[in-house]
Amino acid sequence: MEADFTENKLKYYQFPGYTSYLLSYYRQVASGILTGVKEGLTSHYDLIKSMGSIQDKCEIIRLNVLKCQNHFKIFTVYNPPQNFPNFDLLIISNETVVLGDFNVHSSRWGNKNTNIAGKEIEDMPATNIAGKEIEDMLNRNSLELIHINEDQATYLH
């Protein structure tokens, strides 16, 4: 997830049995995405969105993973605090996993306040297809967990 890594730093860390994919941090104190795929699985890394210089600072990568002739899309997201994310780039189906550090706060899942990113997630089902898919995914799956490092509410569906 939020890696704060560069290719240079990665060479000092070994993850035996995994192929590492890295989106290096972009001139921020905290950014970058590190994802590992178990060796033996066929996978392909796609950069969907990097921080760059545009207003939305969200980072998104997609891994296409093939296991036993089943194709899965795994989106890994890093959304910096106070960013207004645009999640329209997430194309979600039944074979999709979305994970990451969203820095999302919403009273809907137990936080004391709702931030910009939380409002975006809450409004997604009404505004775009990806939002409808995320809402359906949250309602359909038996377990969804958003974990916060601090002693704040955790959403368990």
C-alpha cells in the first residue's frame, strides 16, 4: 500500500515468493504503492493514475491476475488526506478487488465526521456507474473491511 518507496529502496527489501510491483512515491511525504503477487500466478501491471501535477492526487494501479483460467482485476489505491478523489477510473465487476489507503472518513461507517473523500464515496452510487458497482459490491459481499491505523471506527459489512 502507501509505500514511500523508490526502486533504489526496494532493492534492500526481499519478498521471497512474490513478484513486486512498485509505483514510486511522487515528491510527497507519503505516496507510492507497493503490491506483491505470488509467484506462479500470471499477472500484468497497469498504471491507471499517478499523482503528477493535476488536482486529484489519487494514485491507482491495476493488476490483471490469471489463476486457474480465471481473470481477476485488483485495483490498489492511495488517496492522500484532504484529496478530492475521482474514482471514475475504477471499472468494477464481480471479479474485481479494490483495496488501498483511501483516507476516507464518513459518519455512515462510524467516523465522527465526513471528509471530502468520504462525501465522494457516499455520493458515488447516485453519480456514476463505478459508484453503483461499489455500492452493489458492498451490499453483496459477506465481508468488507476498511481499517484505520488510529483508534477510530472500523467499517465491517
